[in-house]
Amino acid sequence: MVVSFIGLQTQEVKIQPVMKVVLKSDAEVLDEVLVVAYGTAKKSAFTGSASTIKADKIEARTVSNVTNALAGQVAGVQITQTNGQPGTSASIRIRGVGSMSASNSPLYVVDGVPYDGEISAINPQDIESMTVLKDAAANAIYGARGANGVVLITTKRGERGEAKVTFDAKWGSNKRGVPNYDVMTDPAMYYETAYRALYNSQFYNGKSASESYAYADRVLLDANNGGLGYLVYTVPEGQKLIGTNFKLNPNATLGYSDGSYYYTPDDWYDEIFGKGNLRQEYNVTISGASDKLSYYVSAGYLDDNGIIDNSGFERFSGRAKADYQAKPWLKVGTNIAYTYYNIKSPSGQTSDDWGSTGNLFYISNLIAPIYPMYVRNADGSIKVDDRGMTVYDFGSGSTNFNRPTLMGNPAGTLSLDDQNTYSDMLSTKWYATITPIEGLSITATLGANVLNQRANALQNPFYGSGVSAQGYVSVEHQRIFDINQQYMATYKTTFNNVHNLDLLAGFESYSHKIQYLGGSNSMLYNPFIGELNNAINTPPSVSSYTNEYVTMGYLARAQYDYDGKYFVSASYRRDASSRFHPDHRWGNFGSVGLAWLMSKETFMEDLTWINMLKLKASYGVQGNDNLGTGSAYYYAYADQFTVNNSNGDYSVVFAYKGNKDLTWETSHAFNVGFDFELFGSRLNGTVEYFSRKTSDLLYNQPVPISFGYSTVPKNVGSIINKGIELDLNGVLYRSKNIEWGANFNLTHYKNKITDLDPTVKENGIRYSNAIYRIGGSLYNAYLPVYAGVNPENGLPQYYVDPDNGDYTITTNYELAQQSDLGSTLAKVYGGFGTTLNVYGFDLGIQLSYQLGGKVYDGTYEALMQTGDLMGQNFHKDVLNAWTPENPNTDIPRMCTSDISSQRMSSRFLVSSDYLSFNNVTIGYTLPKRWIAKLGISNLRLYVTGDNLGVITCRKGFDPRQYFGLGSSTGSGNFSYSALRTITGGVTLNF
């Protein structure tokens, strides 16, 4: 009889009446194969640091961009997403912040080919695994582009056996994932609070109570003199809206007509975000393999609707992948993927659009609860114009009332405006491998990615910002062509059954070319056609450019192990980048790694609870040449000029100051750690210490404006990231029909500036909210320090100059000096989850967390205004503001004459701790005996919830959008909210 179990050695035993069979751990079965740089490696033999996410984890997430599936899954990887617009990518940081001004983004490699296309063009259902390479031993061989880590995406391939057909369909809905702050929603409460603030502005400044009441009565509804502008209550004649008790007149009724219009407040949040939508996705794959041929073919469709009008992401994708053993000495293959996608992304919905009248999230989250969203006729019906369009209230000129602030109404323009980015992405790979002698393989690989992208934007001529221009249109087209060539030779051999050698040598080149053509014009003939020929204003604005970027490098790697116990690896790469002057174009990078598989030593044979224990260490040098994404940075070493028309003659204008001496930003990375499997391999994990010092930082250094330019690119200073990682995976319970597993990871690191340019070493580089100084981090907050509320008069207080020892308290904000408040980066971040399989039912839960950081809450600052921003909402916390009767509070008095707008201080630097419920999936796989007669080999029904919620320091605040810092206008809920997605689906296998 043969007895077997996954992860244990198969045994053949003689059948007896009473039997007891004990299976031992099978190290070879458990020795997972990792996808690594330019190949694969056994986990036991790998000297570097890497983490892999398999297809089941990826498929559990309902995401249109696979980068969002990494949240909380990998130790050392930190994810932020500043924009919830469907299809947008997350920002990924691997083991800290490696650069001051240059890119901190990792390199993406898809099936061995560097990838600069949109990650959203890759169908997550096509992905077999994602491997994150984190240290120099793992990614130094990528040279120029691997300094910030590497994400290897491996697509699926056919498995041995007959053809397998899989169909997956899911339907669901997107909702706003993060609610608004705890703002006032009762119009009466808002009027009362505003009235009190107006009253206080007089009474606190020496006026009598009667004078103060009279002023508040006179100004409350006068938008031109600091009032609200709108009356939405009907008050009996001769009576006041707000009484001397600061309460709404009990005889007031909601709704008011001036004879021309009817005014009643709308619930902007419910009107905008309360609509239902449909998210639908369908995928079908056919795959299989024989002795010579492996194939995988897929097709997919996704319609991911956003939560606001004209927002969403649509994708059609197809992939064909084949590997063929043409001859015993020749193997060829191809991988071709085509994706068409359209991102419907209304402009003005990001954190960069703070204050924009077109930013729906900014307006709707901050507007007071007294304002109508629609214009209503005198009878109360919503007004419709002569074109049949709903008329929205824009706050000025729409009715007889005017708002004092927060002008505009993007709810009324988003349905009329239109912005689409249509993209065709063709990603291809061809390779041929010859094996002239045993152990030697020579491979030529050609990868080409082509992106053709067209963006059309239309602003309607009826309402909003396009009215004055009689409609506006913009059309942009760009063509991006990337080609990667690799010529590699590998040689593997074994001597005396104990000496294993793996050698790699090769050449790689990468070419990136972007061609852009764009134009814009106004005065639309047909208000619904977003094409340049539909606009007649003269002259139109037209521009075009071409940029090219090229790298090439020679690389080599040697890997040796003795008897599967002792491992040594070394890599070297010499790279050149076109971003630098020919005199400084080449850089030398490399790494060395060591590992000791201690569990194979004889002295550990008695420690049966240890199945695998490996000590590993590595050191390496990597480079970064990516100073930025703008056109100027393609040629950062050269002075650049623009050509203009000056009365019919040429005018050459200086545009960018280059630096001939600019060269590589270099990272020196060290890693040491243990990989382990314990207790019959039911617990496995990794614990590692890492240190990454980056020197010759690429930085756009500010210069005096008298130079004629504002910055110059330089190599200045150095920073270091040091930290630890822990990654654990375990099986808590296992039986024939039940298996319960859990996972946990954490990362702790510190970011520290160790050197700066000599001109700024003493005082550092100072900004309105941050400071770069030696000993600090790249995310040190630099703000006046809040000292609470003066109990005598209710004014906010600040320390004068704590950095220089002056802790004198002042109520004069202008006297309060900025102070270094330390790093705002999280001290610990990570994720954890659990999976449970019980008699065909499966449950998966995944969470992520962050602890110990800070971020500036700009929205809370705006909502805690003291009345100087009439028309803007209040947070309910202002109800605890200072009054003579409530002197012991940390919330300043409500007073319209006090200035509170954009007065940044430590008061609004809040905890960035969070616990995010990333995913919950429940499924049921029907017994095979139920479906076998239908020709179905597997049928699974499931329900999944993605981004179900987040626990933070304050309702409405989402620190997952930021690594740290923030500002009055840059951090808060000013941008497209994160989405909560609930879907149900079915997976069929044939």
C-alpha cells in the first residue's frame, strides 16, 4: 500500500490488520521554486530576499489594477493609493524611501521583460504569481533600474494533461469606501453655529450683547459681508431666524421661496454617492501541455464603473502564450497580449485639485448643509432648462442668492463634461533557446511593448468653467514603443555529486521612445463632440515632442553550492544610461550573497521539529537614473531651450538648466536573515534585517531666482533605510476535510538623512511643512507647535521657537516659528489574514495595518474653521469650542474675525495608524459527484468584499493615501475616495 500526503515523504508499506504509518517531511517537495532575476531558483538555494504572491491570493481581490492586491501581503512592501478612480495604480515602496527627488518606484518585469506600460493593462486573472525582489542579491543584476526593488509578474502557462477550460464571471457594485468626516448635516445646527461665530466676533471684541446680536442678524444671510447668502427656512413675518438663545426659531419651517425660486438644502453626499452601479467581469481561459507543447489562451472583459458620473474603467484583454520543444536542442516560445482599455476619469478629482470648483469630492465634502444642489422653481420642482437639462445651483448667478465660498457645482458638470483615455496596449515576447551541449543553454529574447493612447476631454458650454470659452476641447495622442533585447548564456553542472555550479552571462539593451501630439481649442459648434475640428477659435493650441531613453548593460552571475548546504552567489552588471552625459554614462553594479542550510547539518538531525533552517546574507550596489518623468529629465545633463515666435522671427528661450556632471544615484544594500520551516512544515517564515544607504542622491536643488532658472539637477547627499521584516505562514489545523491557515507580516524601518549638499548642511532644506536635515528623515514635519487654547480668551496658542529653546507661548501665529517635529513615517506596517477550508466551503480574510506614523489632516483643519470661512461646513467637534462657560478645552473659540484658514500647526498632525479590512471572500465548491454528469470538473460559487472598511483615528480620514507628512491643501478627503466593492461570482472548470 502506498501512503502519501502533500509535503510529506511517500511510503510504501505492507498491509496489516492494524497499522500505524508515520510520514516524514519531504524537504524536496517543500522546496518551492521561486521566480528570480533571469530565471528560477529553489527557495532553499536562494541567497537573496524575495516574497511571492500566488494566483489564489491575487484572484481573491476584486481589483482592476493588480498593484492594489499587494496591500498587506508582502513584508517590506508599503502601498498607498491617492486616487480611488478605477484603473489607477497604487504607489509601491519597497524597504523604505530610497531617493530624495528621483523615482522611488520599483521596476516591473513581466515574464522576464521590463515593462513600462500601464499595470492596469494586465488582466490579474492572467497572473500566476508576483515575486517582489527586495535586496541587492536578488535585484542588483538589473543594474540601472533595480535600486528600488523589482516586481516580477509571471503569467500563467499550460499544465500537463488534457486541455483545461476555465470560465469565471462576477457581478457586483462599487460604493464609496470611506465616509465623510463627522460634519454637520442639520441645517439648523449650521445656522446656529454660524450665528454664534458672528455674534462672538463683536462681543469678544468689546461690543455689547445687543450690538453683537444686531450685527449677527444683519450679516448672517449677507454673502457680501461675511454671511451665508442663503435662506432655506421660512420664518413668520417679524420674527428672527435665530434667537438670542442661539437656537433656530421653533416656528421656522424648512424650505423658502422668494417668489422666483424655492430654496431647500440637498443631501449632496446622498445625491452624488448614493447611486447604484454595476461592476461586471468575465474571463475564459484554455490551457494545456504535452511533452513538447505548452499553451495558454485567455480572454477577458471588465466594466468597472466609478462612483461619480462619467467615471470608470473598461478593459478588453486577450493573451496567447506557447512554449514548444521543437528539437531536443531547440525550444521556442512566444507570449502575446493585447489589451484595449478606456479610463473615464473626470479631471480635477485628485489631491492636486484642492480648491478647484470642478473637484466634486472637495466641494461635496466641505459644503455647508444649508445649500441646494439643484435650482428649484418657485413651486419646489427641480428646474429644467430649455434643452431638457437639469439645472444645478453653482452658487453664483444661478438664483437670487449667492454663496460666499465653495463656488461651482461639479455635480452639474461631470454629467455634461467627458474625459476618456483610450488605449491599445500590445505586449509581446519571443524567445529561442538552444542547448548545444549538456548543461549549456543560449537564449535570445526579444520583448516589445507598444502603447497607442488617445485622450479626449470636453468641457461643456452650458454650465461650469467651459461657459466663458463657449466649450472647450482637448485631444492628445501618444505612442510609446519599448523594445528589450536579451542575449543570455547559462551553464549548469555538477561535480562529484556535491559541487553545483550555475553560471550566467549576457547582454541586455532597452529602448523607450515616446511620441506626443496634442491640441486644444474652444468655441464648440456641437457641444457634445470632443474633437478639434468642432472648435473654431483661432489659433488653436498645438504641441508635439519626441523623447527617447536607452540603457544597455553587460551582466554576469555565478551561483555555487556544496552538497545543498552552503551557497554562494555573485552578480555583476555594467550599465549605461542615456540620461547622463557620455562622460558619466556608465556605472558598475553588483552583489554577493551567502547562505547556509543549517538544517542539513548532522548536529541538527535530532531537532526533528526543525524541517528547514537557513541563514543568509547579502551585500550589493545598485543604481538609479530616474530623476523624474518630465520631458526635461530625459536629457538632464543638457541645457534645454524652447523656440517661440517673436513678431515673425525666432525667439529661443532658456527652459532648463542641465548638469554635465550628473551621474548615477547609488544604493549600497545589506541583508541578513533566516528562512525557516518548523513543526512538520506547518509554520514557515522569514526574519530579516536590512540596511540600504543611497548616496549621490539625484536632486533638483533650488537656486536663487537671479540665476534665471529655479533648480539644477545635482548629485547631493545620502540617506539610509534600516529595518527588520518578519513574515509568518502557518497551518493551525489540518485534517482530511478541514484546513485552517493564517499569515502575518510586519516591517519596521527608519529613514535617515546622513549627508546634504555643503550649501545646506547647517540649516537643512526647509519647506512650508517639511525639512530635510542631517539626522532627520525625508518625511520630517516642520510646523509651528500648537500649545492649546488660552483659557482666558479662547484664542489658539503656539510656542514661539521650540527648536531654539524658546517655549514662550503666544497667540500671534506670525510669531510662531516652524519646528522640526520628527519623522512622520510609520514605525510598523504589515498585514495578516486567515484561510479556512471546511467540507468544500472556503473563507479568506486579509487585513493590513500601520502603526506609529503621523500625517497632516488638511480636511479636519478646514472643518475646524472658526467661522472665517462662511459657507464651508463645520466638524461637530467645534461644538466643544471655547466659551467663557467652557474654558477647559483644546478647541479655540468660534469667532469670524479670527483667522483659521490654512494655519498649519502640529494641532492637525494626527496619527496615521489604521487597520484596513482589505478582503473577505466566502466560497463553496460543489462536490464533483454533483456536477460530473454535466461535464464540469469543478464549480465554485463565491462572494467577495474588497476594501470593506478602515479603522483610523478619525471618521472620514484615510491615511492609506499617504506615506506621511501632508499639508492643508494636500492631504484629507480632497480626492477620489477609495472604493468598497461587493461582488458575487461563479468559476467553472471543464
